[in-house]
Amino acid sequence: MHERGLDQINRDIAEAEAKLRALHAERRRIMQAHRDLVVAMFDAGMSIADISAELGLPYGSVQGTLWREGRTLSGRTAIKQRLREIPRAGAAGTAKPEGQAAPSEASP
């Protein structure tokens, strides 16, 4: 019967631990990339159901990710409403900042 030496077993354990650490780090990076993708899709206006279908994730998983990242439908709606209220640069009727005169009123 052939037995491995204790040193070889210790080396094998150390290699396995290093591989596990690398796998855990890779898993964290991939999970963060998935969370970022879900948030980006939601911020782009996609519904939770559409994100779920496109990524093949359970609806509750997508919903949970958005909740943990601070994204809600009501929040997205409020942001869109606020953006509609902000005047566009150069739009007619846009007020000048205080203390800034119109070109025709400026003194030489």
C-alpha cells in the first residue's frame, strides 16, 4: 500500500485553499457585475419582469437586487418627473442666473 507523505498532503491542502480563494474572488466579481447589470437595465427603464425574462433570473431575485441597491419604481418615477421639470439649456423662457445680464443689457 502506497501512502502520500504529510508534506505532500499539506501542499495539496494549500493549493486547494488558494484555488478556493481565487474562486470566491471570481464569484464576488461576477455577482457584482450581475447586480450592476440589473441596476443599469432598471435605470434604463426596463420593468422588473422584462429584466427577469431577459437575464433568466427569478422575478424575486431581480426585485431583491434592486431593493438592496436602493432602486424602486416610485423612486424612478420621481426622478423622471423631476427631470421633466428641469428646463433644458437654451430653451425659450429659461431664466438667467441672478446677477447675469442679457447680452443687450451688458455694459461695455
